[in-house]
Amino acid sequence: MLEAIAFTVHRISYEVSSLHILNYFYFFIIHTKFFFLLQVTFKCSGAGDAHSTTMAVFHTLSTFTWDAKAVMALAALAVNYGEFWLTAQLHAENPLAKSLALLKQIPDIIEHTDVLKARFDAINKLVTVMLSVTKSIIEFTELPSDYISSDSPDVTMAMAHIPTAVYWVIRGVVACISQTIGLIGIGHECQFFEPETDPASDLGQTQNREKIYISSTTEAWELSTIAHKLANIHGHLTKQLDLCNKYIDGKRHHEAYQTLVRLFETIHIDNLKILRALIYSKDDLALFDCFRKKRVGVDVLRRKIVMLFISDLDISHEELFILVQIYQDIHHSKTERNYEIVWLPVTDRDQPWTEKREDDFNRLASNMPWYILHHPSLLQPAVIRYIRKVWHFEKKPILVVLDPQGKVVCPNAIHMIWIWGSLAFPFTSSREEALWKEETWKLELLIDEIDQTILSWIREGKHVCLYGGEDIDWIRHFTKQLKYVAHEAKVPLEMVYVGKSNPKGIKKAIGIIKEEKLSSYWDDPAMVWFFWVRLESMWYSMMQHGRNVEEDQIMQEVMHMLSFGGGDEGWAIISHGSFEMLKSHGKKLHDCLLDFENWKADVEVEGFLPALAKALLPYQTHEHCTRLILPGDTGQIQEKVVCAECKRPMEKYVLFRCCKD
């Protein structure tokens, strides 16, 4: 390639230089009386000559494409300007360079570098913008025709400006080469035009420098004018190029998305093709093993159950802490490690990647014992689109389970993991359905492994009361009255405060309960959070399997609990053993307990809970039934949800909540 274009490059450089060849004779006649004639000759290198030279270069490059014209002209400038500075840099140590430097009077140029700075800066700025414009032109010629046609409006508009852009690039090359030639012998320029000035005197030196400075500033202005024109052209080309690239990216993303859709519809012998499509395939080490602290490829996941943990960077401490605990429990209970979790962080590409976001990513990654995507930028837009559109990811984390062949066996296993932990292995939808068929509504389902003490109370035959809300006055009166009634009824009773689904306000309540010793409580916020998240997960899990409130008892009870947790008022659920349970709004239950003397006799005959349930009947009214607040996953909520108490359809509202604290 270089051999093919070398002749043309040198020819361009020669054509531009030849119009200024009189500069080379300047040294031989510097002390003659013809300086006025030569002065006029030098003045001829104005705008008209520059245009003629530019058109001559166009003629030489007539057989080349527009982008090649600009590149060839820049190559000619590189030869000319490169030779100039190579001589300037080597003249002090290389004999040949020294001889060339003497002929070109380069030592004088070095001597006047300070006053010529404006000219050198202008040349550098012009070269920079010429390169930028040329690169943009080349990018237009390299746009993939498979994704954008040449008659596209954005391409057509840009192509209409490219001839003008190339003209000004070549015009800039002509100006730069002219300036380089004009530098030769500049040390004698002022002496030639002002023969009466003695260069040896201080005054003469100052006058010479002033002449050079004025000349340099004027010529720098000419270069800056061309640079300004090219900068405007570059801005327009860049804008059009961005529009074209955005269109191309959209087409590519759609193509990649359709490829993902087809891949998940196809049967595979292993999961590698699926994983490479999801996880950046161009990076052989796209994953980071947080346990072994090293980068790895997707091959480590071959023919394993892969759980894709998908979230943004806003994961609560409690959420991650509980998931890590369950993950470690599952690993300890399995002799063979045949499943892995991979974190795919989904971030907003429209927002800049700041240092804070980097810190958030690193902080979360440091607390994870599984595999993670090495960097969020490796998750391609088509994959993010698939995650949002097909797997319905919005904000709340999801856990998509792929079997060893890459088939999705559960679109979101996060709910069954919150509910059953390691018992849900291998985390398929069929396993989730089987677990629900075995379940009944009991206190063990409500508590699970959150509080072992409560499970021991159940085994000991004690009555257990779970209560919540943030009404401090009600908490004081209720706990005091229930303790009194239990003592009078001679039933062993334990009480535990479990707060509410929104943790706002419960810290104050826990502080008072602790200080006044009103009852037991969960001091760890993760326990309160997990209690309510499990209830939400029960709701969503049953919704995924088509259950409804009218026919499913567990769903009815879960709905009652969620309505309790979504409000500020007090509530309580009292249990004896695994299955004997009673629940009520706080005020109704408290009023009933205050009336204990009227139903005290029934306790000895029927038992404490049956007698309490019978006494509560007159207090059960339906002026206000249930308020149900369900976070996230709005697309999975049924359009019709009936009240668990009055069985009438509930009205649907949309609630946006910024934060929980």
C-alpha cells in the first residue's frame, strides 16, 4: 500500500511547495537590492493562491474517493512537516541534519521559538481538527451496509457535506505546508525588510522579534480561521454519525435480541451457547470468581444448574445477607456442587458510570461468594432488553434458573428460596408446585428458620402471639392486657413483636418495648425484613402458579398478614400448637380482651383460643376490610383480587414510594 501511494503523496507535497519555491532563493539574494520585488512575490501567497493550489491537489487526486483524498493530503503534510521537525531535532548531533538545518536556517527558528509559539500552536490545532474530520469521513464510508443504506436520510445529509469537508482539509494542508516553508530563513526576514536596523544591537534584536511576532500572529489567525471552519464541519459530521450509529446499534440490538429468543427456544446439549449469548462472548474471562478471587470464563458453568441473580446496584444489606446465608447452607448440605449463582448487574446505560456507582458495584461484589459478571458494561443492551421483556425484571431482584442444558426451568426462584431455602433444590417450577401441595397454613410456615426459639415454644405447647404495628399506646395497652388475660386463664403465653413490612417507625417501637420490657422482639433488622419478604414471596409464588384468594386458604391468610404489615395500626396473631391460630386487628382484639370477664367461663370449657375466637365475633365488622400493598412486579398481579374478609373485589391503586427509611 505504501509503495502504491508514495509517488502521489510526494507529488502533492511538491505541488504545494512549488508555488512557494521562491522562498528557497531568499537566502542567496538576501543582501541584494531586489528585496522590494521579492517582498511583493512573498505577498502573492494569499487566499487566491491557496485556493488554486487546493484545486490543483484535487486534480491530482481526481481518481481517489473522498476519504482517500483527505488521507493522501494529510500524508503529504506528514512528509513535509515531519522532515522539517526531524531536521530540527537532529541538527545538533547528526552532520547531515546539521547541513540541512543550516540551509533551512532552522537554528534561527529554534532561537525564535517563543515568538513563533502562536504559529506552531495554530498549526497543531489545525492538524488535530483535520485528523478528526478525516476520521469522521472514513467512519461514514465504513458504515455497515447490512444495517444502514446509503440512501438513509442521515447518511445522505452527511455525504452532502463531505466534499466541502475534504476541500477544507486539503486547504488546511496547503496552509500548513505554506507555513512550514515560510519558516525557512525567518531569522533574516526582518533584516531583509528593514536594512537600516542593526541586528547586532539590542534595539535591532527587539525590532526583529516584534516583526516576527506580528507576522506569526497574523499567519496564526489564518490557520485558526480554517481550523474554525473545520471544527464546525466536524461538529455537524459527528452529530450525523451519532445518529447513524444509534440507528445501527438499534438494528444490531434487535438482531441480538431475536438471536436470544431463538436460542432459548432451541434444545441444546449443554448450556454454553446460552451462557455465551447472555454473558459477553468476546471476553474469554467475563466472570469473576468471588470465592477464589480470580477471573474465569463461562466454561466453569458447563452442564451445571445456573441461577442468574439479576438486580441493579441498589440491593439492601438484609437481602444480600439472607441470600448469602441460604447459599452457604445449600452448599453445606450438598456433597456435590452441581449448581452455581451468577450475578448479572443491570445498570442504566443512559446514566454516566461514576466513581460512586463503581464503589457501589465493588461493595456489593465484595460481599458475594459466587460468580459475578466482571463489570456491568459487559451485559449487552440486547440481553438487558431480554431480561426486562421476557423475564419481567423491573427493580426487585430475580433469580432465573437454567438447567444443565440452558433451559429456563424457573423464571424467578427468589420466592421459593425465601420460603423454603435449600428444601427448594433444584429450584424448578415443578418443585415449587410440589412444595405448595404439601403445605398447610401453620405457624412453622410463617416462622420457618427465622427464630428457633418460637419453634421450641410451639413444641413445648405454649401459646405464641406475634404482633406488630407502630402505635406505641396500643402496644403498651395490648401487651399489658394480654398478659393479664393469659395469667387469669392459666395459659402459658409468649409474645414477639415482628414490626411491619415498611421498617419506618419500628426502631422507635422496639426501643420502647426493650426499655419497658413489654415483650420479646427481634433486635436484628434482617429478621424483621425476612419475615415480611417471605410473606410477599408466598403471595407472588402462589400467583405464579395460578392460585387465587377465593379458593386457597393459605393465600387468604397471607393476604391478611400482608394487609396487617402494610398499615400503621396494631394487629396480632395468636397460635397454640401448629394449626390452631387466631388473628385480628389490634383495636378489636384489645376491646375483646378488656371484656374478658364476660367470656372467661368459656375458656375452661372450650379452651383459650376457641373461647377468644367466639368472643371476637361481635367485634367483626366490615366497614373497613383490607388494604393490601404489594411491592414491585406489577405486571404479575392479577387484575381481579378479592378481599380476604368480605370476598368483594378490591379497588386497584398505584403507589410510588421513594424509600423506606
